[in-house]
Amino acid sequence: MAKDKSIYSCTECGGTSPKWLGKCPSCNAWNTLVEGVAEGPSKNRYTPAVRGLIATQPVATLSEIEATDVDRQSTGVDELDRVLGGGIVAGGVVLIGGDPGIGKSTLLLQALDSLSHSMRTLYVTGEESGAQVAMRSRRLGLGASKVRVLAEIQLEKISAAIEAEQPAVCVIDSIQTMYSDQLSSAPGSVAQVRECAAQLTRIAKSTGITIILVGHVTKDGALAGPRVLEHIVDTVLYFEGDTHSSFRLVRAIKNRFGAVNEIGVFAMTEKGLKGVANPSAIFLSTHGDPVPGSCVLVTLEGTRPLLVEIQALVDSGGPSPRRLSVGIDRDRLAMMLAVLHRHAGIAANDQDVFVNAVGGVRISEPAADLAVMLAIQGSLRGKALPRGFIAFGEVGLAGEVRPAPRGQERLKEAAKLGFSVAIVPKANAPKGSAKSIEGLTIHAVDRIEQAISIARGL
């Protein structure tokens, strides 16, 4: 029997090569080519659809096209609605990824159950049987759920079931288990994932059905499969957080119908995922008294100000001191230590430095710089910052403290939660008629050495 011919596909761009190469010839990404079965010549299945599209869609002037805000349907889960921008959109395609067991299927089953009271819903499972889905729904207290369930992995049968059921919302769990008969490669391969996602997207756009795809992630935490998968869909959501913790974060990485980097915070309970009304509470310290090396940061996640505790531990190292961070970029930590040494006279060259963002949250914005530096100097000196202290601001290589976006909202959130002292960039200090915020003493600085001096005197 003749051996199937192999072809190597790039997981980043989908480009192909007849042999394995260290670097993709299409996008120049390294170590992204994976082996698959080469597809034989076949009739172009897109030609009729493309011809019909060309015949029915004339060219129009942009200003003459009627455009209105899209209607949204609430999922019944407030935190999920926040991440989606207000709810699901008819004809929208959502991709949600996360580590195994973090709660993707649980959250979507809860949302489908809520939606099933007002519309038809379909849950397509390729990883479990219908009985397993039913057992999970009973554990979640959804024994009387009206959600329709289909256990199938063949794309053509799923398409026929969607056409017969005519659901308003359909969940595909997961896209890596689906395969199309038109391709000979195995489920989960680059070609199959790309083709199945493209076909389901066409179904969503042509029928107005909202389709939610569950995606696997790699060991690095990125969505598995070709990167083009994220370009096909309208919204990309990521589950974050430690699976050993009861708290989960859902972050919007891409959203054509809402704000990106919006987050929803959930707590895993016996009855499934429940939204957290005051997420700042889970990221703040539970210490009885202030401790050295702790500083509270007001970060901005989408439209929501969050208070997160930054912890730093500086300990005697050796000839090769370690620089470790959790939730903070490690390269940025090295840069902040260099700025502290050069401009504030705080040397940690022979010290191990560990920095952690409490609660499993990942902070990517540079406005965390000032809080991280104040936490490091507090741990190095062994002196705690006062109770009710917060800080935020970006620090440049020249030692200047730069403003953070929407500083007034950050300060108001801190004052609302009872914080009383703040060190902020001078440009973020209240101005005009509101020169102060009730209950909050604000120290405005424009240099890192000023911030360190004020913190030492508190």
C-alpha cells in the first residue's frame, strides 16, 4: 500500500512546505512546522459560493451603507456579558480557550441553560458523551435544562444537525476534535482546524446563528492550531488563573463588537462558576498588619479599575542572583531594577528578587512599574508601607514617572475601597474643580527618586 505523502504546515500562518524546515518560509517563524497528510487535488468547493457572492453583492459607497448598532442577547452570566461587550451577537463567532479543567465547558453550559429559556440552543460535544454532559448539568443544578445536545465530531453531520435544529446559539466543544470528510488529515491537524472553523464561520454569517468554539491551548498557554484561527473569529476569550485556585479570569483578547482586554472574574463553586461582584477583594492582602515588600496597585483591565497587591521579596543571593516574577513581565522587572540602581541609589545586584501579583492575575500594563519598585525597596529596607497605601505609574529609563491612562477613575476606585494615601504621576493628580478626592491624600511625583523619598517618610 502506497504511503501517504506528508506535508508540513505552519501553525502560525498556515503556510506549507514539502519538507521540515527550522524556519517557516512564509512568515519566518521558528519551529512552527508540523507534519500532516498532503491533500490530493479536488474540486474547488468555494467557487459556487464565491460566484454567488459576487453576483449578489454590488460595490457600494461607504457613506451610503446603512449601519446600526448590533443587538445583543444577554447570556444570563453578568461577568461573561461584560467580557463579550454586553452579550452575544447574532451571527457572531466566539473562540474561548484555556487550560484543561479550568471551567470552559462549565461556563458555556451554564450560559446555554440560561439562554435556553428564551431561545433554542445546541451543545455539540466531541470530547464527551451526551450522558457525561447530562451528569455535569445535574451537578451544576441544571437537571431540568432545555439545552439540546449532540455528540458528534464530523463537520458535515454537525452542519446538517444545525440546519435541522435551527438553534440561535450553538457551542462546539471543541474545534480540535472536529474533522471534515473533504480532508484526509486527522482531527486536530492544522488543515482540519482551519477548514472546520472556516465552514462553521460561514454557517454563522449566513444564518445569523451565534457559534461559540472551544479551543485547546498549547503548553505555553496559547491557543493550539493555526494562528489564522484567531483571525477568522469575531471574538477571542482566554481563561486565566491557577487551576488550584477557586478564582478564574476570562479576558477578551480580540472583540469586533466590544472592548479588548476586558475581564470577567469568576469563583468556582459546587454549583459552577459564579461572577465575583467585587473582584478587587480577591487580589488584596489579608494581612492583619502591613508587611514589608507589599504595595497595592490600581490597574486597569478594560473598563474596570482593579486593585491588586504586588508582593516583592529581596533576599541575599550570590554570584548569580535570581530574578523571578509571577504575573509581571520578567524583562521589565530587570529594567526596573536597573532604574532603581541608577536613579534612586537602591542596589540589588547581589540579591535575589522575587515579585508576585497576588491572585493569579497577569499585569501587562506599564503603569505597574511604580508599585513594583516601591514594593522592592520596602522589602530591601524591611519597612512596610502604611495601611491604605496605593501607587501606580509608568517609570522610564531616565527615571521619570509617566502618567497612566484614566488616572482619575483609578483614584476614585481606591477611595471607594477605603484607601487613604496614594503616590501617583504628577499628570494624574486631580486638577480643575476637583483638586482632591475625598478621603485620599495624593502625593504627585515626576521622578522615581521623589517617589522613593516620599515612601520612606510615610
